[in-house]
Amino acid sequence: MSREATPFDGHSVSAATRSFLSERHGLLIGGQWRPSLSGATLDSHDPATELHLATVASGGAADIDMAVTAAHRAFTGPWSRLKARERAGLLVRLARLLERDAEMFTELEILDNGMPRFIAGLTVSNCVEMFDYYASAILRIEGVTTTPPPHVTADAEALTYTLREPVGVVGLIVPWNVPVSTLTLKLAPALAAGCTVVVKPAEETPLSAIALGRLIQEAGFPDGVVNIVNGPGESAGAALSTHALIDKISFTGSTEVGRKIVQAAAGNLKKVSLELGGKSPVVVMPDADLELAGSGVSMATFFLQGQNCMAGTRIFAHASIHDELVARLEAFTGFFTLGHGLDPANNFGPLIGGAHAGRVLGHVDRALNDGATLVTGGAKLDRPGHFVPPTILTDVRTDMAVFRDEIFGPVMAIHRFETEDLEQIAAMANDSVYGLSGSVWTRSLSTAHKLVSRIRSGQVSINCHGAIATNIPFGGYKQSGWGREFGREGLDAYLETKAVTARL
Ligand code: NAP
Ligand code: MG
């Protein structure tokens, strides 16, 4: 494949990526790529260089209405007549096409979002796996058989069985932090279940959804099964979540917008799945393996520059190991090489944008005013791009905003605690409106499992953090969300159950 140096810090990208970036991209509605009805567009930028990447059509309520109508027509028409095995075949074909184009998708994710190459490559191969996984899961969509009680059929011989059927036309609203992956973990099970969809990507990262839309057409999915409408959340996203022909919204994003989605969904009582924010606890006990914790706790906070919902950002360090842990965490920041994600040597990218970087640093300033101590980081790099280095704060009290609010950036807040009482430790860990992830670091099996059972969160890991995989269910307790994605539960989220009773 021909490669050529680009203005993006002089790194080369594939011819496929160059060609993709040079085109004007439309909305995918009913199998046609078209401009938005208003003619509006939005621009995507590379957060590492701040250079313009591409211009894409930006839809509003009228475009959403067309897309929902197309999805509704496809749901009641050609898509509903396909056999389950034919749906599976299409998903497998899509997986192979994505595998073929993995390099272009990797480069688009790096450029659009700023993530380092090792993460972009991982997310694209994970998407391939998700399409394969849910293709095979189609063959395991099955109900139960039972006998109804005699009064139901007046003592006649009878049989009851259940059918699992698609929930209908689904709106998928996704954030910018891992664009193709958060889209695929909704799209693959939705299509496997037999739903049709309208996708609303995040404004900051419109590109990989468009590229995936092209592959969906190439794979041979009927027109209107997948519609993609880039556009603003306040108009396009809101129109999708209020639309009367939408049966379900699956949303990943902030808790604040999640609340709006729930309100918007009330009109036709559409089903809602929510993957929201987090402020996950990381508890380091006196007997922890500190060498393991030094790197593991660091990655819990700084993976993807902290722009990930399961980031461990409330660090509880027992007083007996606090100073050694802090020293190791500070030393481990040397592992991170900041720079453009296209260079495989860089493992730490920029934040998504200037406004977001400003908010993240605002949290650090406020923490310092509140009495925290800065160990390292805390200022933007003096170069183009929105680079904020790994930042570590100690002397953090549990009532400080930096310890309570989701920051979604590379900011680690460390609280020193004295007690060894597990009930008290769990109470501290649970003192949050969120409950998405968390981890405990200890050599004691007993301590680990006792703490795990007391922490109210959808995911708690022992001596590691943030286990995300196709077959591991993921989702939040409390204000971190409703429902689970990945695994079997990820497919159940797009299925209804119909009970059928037959008098024989
Ligand atoms: P966001 O502001 O909530 O946006 C998410 C999506 O919702 C975007 O596509 C956005 O469109 C759209 N949107 C905005 N306002 C809307 C409205 N009124 N109605 C319908 N849609 C609307 O979140 P973000 O800043 O992109 O992402 C960061 C947040 O996502 C963090 O809180 C993070 O924890 C959470 N997150 C959670 C998970 C998880 O699995 N739990 C995973 C990743 C991220 P625009 O792009 O146009 O604003
Ligand atoms: Mg972008």
C-alpha cells in the first residue's frame, strides 16, 4: 500500500486514508449518501496537530426523521424477512471487510480522536471480534418451552413457548472517546437481534462511523438497515431520542445527557440503555504488590489519557504504603511518551479538544486551591495539540471536587487512609453517585473478595483494572447507567420476549 508523509507531524498514512480524508462525506439514509437537508456541515480536526481533517454533512431533526423512516421501512420490510443465518452471514462478511481495512480504520481513529496507535489497533481488532461474536450469538437466540396451567386453556392439552424478537428500530448515540468501538458494541448486537438502526456519532469524531457505513453497504446489508446521521447532539441527538418511531435508544456518554435522553424517551416510553460516567475507586491495601500496583494503578488512570469511563481516578492508598506507592506512580509516568498517535513509539495522546483540556486543567487548579499537592504534570505542553501530561495529586480529601466529579482526563487524585476495617473502606469507595468500575489491590484473597462483594459497581477487578472484552458484561450501578453491554447481556438488550400459548 502506498504511503506518503502528511502534515500530521510528518507521519505517513495509507493511500486509503488519504483518499478518505480528501472526500466530502454525506449522511447515510436509506442506502444513499446525501448532504443534509439544510446543507450544514461539520469539520473534524486532528487533536494532536489541530489541523483540519475532513468536512462531513451535519444533519438535524428533518434528516433524523428521514433516517428513522428509512430504518422503520427496512425493519418491517426486507430485514424482517431475512433468516437468522443470513443476518449472521452479513455480520461475518462485515467482520472480514473491517479486517481487510483495519489499517485505514486504525489511522482514522488516531487522526479523529488522537488516541495512540496501540489503542487504535486494539479497538479495531476488537470490533472485528465483536461482529464475529454476535454473528455466532445469533444461532443461540432461543426461548423456553413450558406447559401453561390448566385454567389457561380449560384443561385442554397445551404448550407455551417463548420467542425472542428484535426490539425494533433503535437509535444509537455514541461519544467521541473510543468512536468505532462504542459504535460497534451497540451495532453488532442490535443487528444480530434483527433491529434496524439510526446512528448519531459524536461531533468530534464523525469519521469511523462513515467508513463503517461504507463497509455495511459493501457487505450487502439491505438499504435502510443502518442509517448514519452525523450532527449536533442538541438537534440530531435530541430528535432521535424523542422520535415516535424509535423503539429504543442505546446511549453512551455523560450522565448529564443520559438524564436528558431519559426525559426525551418518556413520550413514547421507548426502552433506554445507558452507559454513563464514572469515578471509579482504586483501593490499595497495606499488603498490595506495589510493583504491580505501580504500573497497574497508573494504567487504571492514564489509559487513553484518562478519557475513558472506567478510569480509576479515586485512589485510596493505605497510609502504610502511601509514600512508596506515590513514588512508584510518579516514576511510572516516565513510561508515557506523549506525541502523535501515528508514531507507534508514542503511547499517550492529546485530549480531544482545547475546551476539554481547559476543563481538565481547571479541575487541577481547583484541587490545588482546595489544598491538594501537585506531584507531577498539571500544565498543558507548549506545542500544537491538546496535550496534558499525566497529572498526580496527593493530599486529596474525599470531599474535594477533584475526588467527586468525573474529569475524563489524565488526573489521578490520591487519598491517604488509615483504617484496615473493610466496612469503612468499602463505605469510602461507595461514597460516589457513580458505580461503573473499580479495583482492589491486595495479596489476600479473603480481603479481595470481601471488598469486591461490598463495592457497588458494575465491574470490580482484583490486582488489575478495567477488564473490557467482547464476552465480559459491562455497565453501571447507580448513576453510571442502565443495562449491560458486551456478552450475552449485550444481545439481550436488543431483544423482546414473546410468550406464545397454543391449545392443542
Ligand atoms: P456527551 O456530551 O454526553 O455526548 C455523547 C453523545 O450524545 C454525543 O454523540 C453527543 O452529541 C450526544 N448528545 C449531546 N447532547 C444530546 C442531547 N440533548 N440529546 C441526545 N444526544 C445528545 O458525552 P461525551 O462528552 O461525548 O463523552 C464523555 C462522557 O461519556 C463521559 O461522561 C464518559 O464517562 C461517558 N462515557 C461512558 C462510557 C460507558 O460505557 N459508561 C463510555 C464512554 C464514555 P455531540 O457530539 O454533538 O455533543
Ligand atoms: Mg476529530
